[in-house]
Amino acid sequence: MTTDVRGADPAEAPLRLRSTLAHDLVLAGVLTLVTAALFAVIVPLATLDDPASNLSDSQIRTLVAVACLQTLVLVVRRVRPLWCMAGVAAGHVALILIAPEVNAQTLAGLVAAYTLGTLVRIRITVAAVAVAGFAVSIAAVLASWGRPDLFALSSVHATNGLVTYTAAAFVGIHVATQRQRTALEREQARATLDAHRRRAEAAARDERTRIARELHDIAAHHLSGIVVQAAALDKLIDRAPDSARESAHWIRTQGKATLADLRQVVGLLRDTEPGYDAPVPGLAALPALLEDARRLGTEIVVLRHDTPPPLPPITDISLYRIAQQALANARQHAPGAPVTLSLAADPDQLLLEVVNGPGHDRTREAGTGSGLIGMRERAALVGAELDTVPTPDGGWLVAVRVPVEEAR
């Protein structure tokens, strides 16, 4: 037989059974000794005060024995709370039947009803208390039947039983409700902390990804150009000193620009220090980006360059970085190939296309794909559609479309 006990975990019940029984055995033993002492003293005194009761010594001993047995039932109060309540109610009925003249109540009724309220569902607790109160009332009527004080005796026993069981049960229900509320608040607090921790970790991952993307853009654009110019400079030192000096000046300029961009990224991490809040370039810096690419030897043809509508900063930066990465990819994977660029501002969308022809050096190794991943992430960030596909002649097309609604 199983009891519908609130908060009990069937998997843990066997492990806690021995400890629970041990604690309840101690409680039942102490209360039994207290009950035996109280009944041994109080019942005879009540008989002396009311000679009409006229209890014999055997009745007194029987009352004490029944009261002790009723209290010992508390050993199973948490293991089988319904059985415990039934045993206590049966003991109460027996006490009334033995001596209806004496209003013999023990602490067992309070403890059993309270335990029932803390462990069992409310509807079952109410039903059990109602049955116990009804049984006590019927016992009081039967024990007092035929006596002139029938109504008085039965009313006293019924009222005392119902009040005792009901009050103790509702106190137990209140305690159980408070425990459940406390447990729920703790669980909610734990869930809130876990959610906050997950959000913090996600924000940290996003920030690391953003910084890594910025560093990749800097390395792909500036450093790859510096490497190309440094290789050319080595060949021009003896043959064309003027061109060599011009290349050295360009390398120095690009080095400063690289340091400035790196300082900007570092500013994301140390935003409390002054000097790190320089604006990130957007589409307004596209002509300068194309000029830098031309200086590195890339042949660029601008097919269309419309004035874009006012863009949110994140969209402006993302489009610039995508163009920058597309030019860097063309320079790295298709050196010497011509590049065409188009920026079209149509009524329904803003379209940026970068197309490079096939490279002259077919032996170059494929890249890691970080550049394409970064472009996709930037496009997704602003709700844009990105296409990166090979062209029929062996080149590569990068096209990003931003709906006007997203762009604004």
C-alpha cells in the first residue's frame, strides 16, 4: 500500500526509512512516557473531583494502557501517516468507549493530524480528519447512549476531537505550504542565477567572437598588404630606389593604420581608458579602402557606387567589413586578378557585390574559411542575405543584400 505523500521521492525512501523510523521511535517513546505519567496522575484526580464517574482501578489501568498504545502508533507517523492517523483515531474511540465520563485526550492526536497535514495532499488530509472526527462522534454517542447527559457528553467528545484534529491538520498544511513556497523560491533563485550565468557566458562568447572577427579583418586587410609590399620592396631597393621609398612609406602608413585598428579592438576590452573610442569605418570609407587595394596592385573597377541611405552603425560597419574581407580574399587567393565592385541602393534593398576573376597563381593553398565565416556572421547580424559563390570563369562572387527595412 502506498501513500500519496507530498515531497517524497520514492527513490530515496528506502535510504531514509531506517533513519525516519529511528527518530519517530524516540519521539513516540518519549511521548508514551509522558502520556503514561499524565494519565496515571490526572485520571485518578478527575475521578476524585467527579464521584459520578466512579472509575475502577482496572478502568484506569486500561485507559493508561490504551493511551500509551495510541501514542506508540506515532512510530509510523511519517512512514505511513494515514495508518498512523487511523490508529490514533481508533485509540481515541477506545478511550471514549472505556470511560465516556472522562474527556481523555492525548498528544498523539495533535502529532498525527499535524504530520498528516505536512505530508499528505490536502484533499486526503481533509477526508482523513473528517472520518476521524465522525468516528469519535459516533463513539461518543454510543458510549453515552441511555444516559441523561447524552447530548452533553457526546457534544464535548465530538467537539474536542474535531477541533483537535482539524486545528493540528491545518497547522500542518500551513507548514507544508510554507516549505513548498520556500523550496520553490530557492529553485527559482537557482534558476535565475543559472540563467544569468548562461547569459553572461553567451555574452562573453559573443564578445570574443566579435573581437576575433575584428582581428581577423585587420590581419586580412592590413597585414596581407604589408606582406605583399614588403616582398616588392626587396626587389625594388637596388633597381628603383624611388619606388622602394614609396613602398616603404606605404608600409609605414599601413603599419600605423594597423596599430590604430588594434588599439581600437583593445579599446573593446579596456573601454575605461581614453583614446580608444575612435569610430569604426563604414561605407563612407569605401573609396579609401579601394585606393589601398589599388596601391597593393589589385585592379579594381567600380561599376556602380550609389549613395547609401542612412544606415544603423552596425549595418554600416558590417557592410564595410564584408567589402574589406572580399578584397582581402581576392588579393590572397587570386593575386593579380581584376576585381569589380558595385554598391547599388535600390528602393527595396541595398546590394553590395564584389567579383574577382580567376587568379594567375593556381598553386596557392586554400584558406581556412575564417573570412567567409566572418562575413556570414556579419550578414546575419544585420538581417542581410549573403551569397559567396564561384563564377563561371573561375573567379569568385561575394554579394550581400540588405532589405531597406533592415537597413533603416
